[in-house]
Amino acid sequence: MHTQPTIIPSKKLQKKAPFTLKGRWESPIAGYLFISPWLLGFLLLTLWPMIQSIYYSFTKFTLLDAPEWVGLRNYERIFADDDIFVQSLQVTLLFVVLSVPIKLFSALMVAMLLNKKIKGISIYRTFIYLPSLIGSSIAVAVLWKNIFGIDGFINKFLSVFGIKGISWISNPSTALATLIILVAWQFGSSMVIFLAGLKQIPAEIYEASSVDGASKFRQFFTITIPMLSPVLLFNLVLQTIGSFQMFTQAFIITKGGPVNSTYMYALYLYDRAFSRYDMGYASSLAWILLVIIAISTALIFASSRYWVFYETEGSKK
């Protein structure tokens, strides 16, 4: 029986082995080359502007003249003399406190409806998610402005029942509510995340609780909410951060009015930077907003130990 002779590569070939095609793609350099577009974008479009922003926050900078170092003077003016800062912060906090729970509640209720096994459910999910794809666009903001205008759809609908409507976006008592409704209408992303979490809850748990006599209402609070609490925490953090940065809808629909009733913090920051060209002051406002968001997020995570349930650890009460 004949066997093929074993070929032993020479020492020269063995030395060149690390430089083969396979060896080159296994090099860490290849990984850095693949992420280089993102890394370059992060360094130039995110990190460097952040460094510039924190520097400008300690300067008097109007975009027309060179930055002039003023130390903490911008922050002193904000906290001591700026009434609009206080008002815009109050409006934003009210918007966050009202819009986030309404949005999450709507998303969870719709997710529970879409979690049922019925014919054509995928089509329903698609149509319900569509508003979130276009909800933050300028076109939808303009449409919303027309819907709640004095001659808009809402007032025409009310006129059918003999009710005289008002200009909802021009009334200080209702203007903020129109923005909250718009944001709550864009619950698609949160709904998809809730839906994914609901599918991870074993059906056997609901079946066992039904045998024990638990009603749907009790199952919701004793099974669904505890087992969905990590997903709820995730959505709560995301929506809180996003609500603090509310800008587009307020800018297009109300422009902060009437009587500054919808004058969001981000809108005030924008006016300072690009209407008054006070870039140093606006940079200080931006970093204050970052700190406020960080504190709010930290408080949410600190409270999560009392209401978030993890299967591996149990409740941290």
C-alpha cells in the first residue's frame, strides 16, 4: 500500500506563514479598518464638538468674534438672572412627566393587543408602527398644526355635535397637550420593544394562574408587569432622555408659544445659539441639560431596585 509522502515546508516558508491572506485578515488592524468610518465620524462629529462645547461654555463667543474667556460667568447668569431658563425648564419637566407615562402606557396596551394570535396580526403591527416612522418628520408636524388649528379637523369634527372649537395650539391651556398627544401617538418603537418582551413570558405561567382563579386584571399586575419590568426600565430611560431633548415638534407647531407655554429647553438653547448668536451661553445651557438628563437617568436606575424584577436575582426589595 502506497502512501503520499508528507511535505514539510522549509523554514523560509514557515517564517512567511503569518503574512498569508488568512494571517492578514486575522490581524487586529483589519478590525480597526472596518470601524474606521464610524470611529472617524465619532471623533470629528461627536467627541471634538463636545470638547469645543465645554470650552465655549466658559467663554463669551458670538460666532463673529474670537472666544473670550469669562470663567463661570455664563453659569452664574443662567442660575441667577435668567427667568426664561427657569420657565423653559419647568415646561420641559412638565412635558417629560406627562408625556413619558402616557406614551409608555399606550405602547404597552397596544403591544398586549398585538401579542394575540389572530389572523393577519403582522399587517396590523405594520400599520400601527407606521406613525413612528414618520412621526418626527417636519411634514407630520405641519399636518398636526393644521389638524389642531382653528379650521382643523378636530374643530370640524366637534362642529358635527354642535360644539364650537378653539385654536388648540394658540391657547396656553391646551398647546402643550397637543404636543403630548403627538408624542404619545409615536409609540411604535416602545411598542415593538414591549411586544418582544411579552413574547418572552411563558404562556404556562398565565395558564397556571388561571387555574388558580387569577383574573386578567390580577395577571397583569402580578405576572406581566413584574416579568416585563426590565423592558419597562429600558423604555423608560430611552423615552425620558428623548423627551428632555424635545425640539422639532415645538419648533414647527408652536414655536414656543403661546406665552411661552411650550417653550422647551432645547428650543431656548437653539434660540440662544442661532437667533442671538450667543454660542458660549448656549453651550452652558447644553451642558446643564446634559447634567439634568444624567441625574434623571441615575434616579431612575436607583429606583429600579425597588420595582424591577430579574429572574436570576429576584426582586431587590
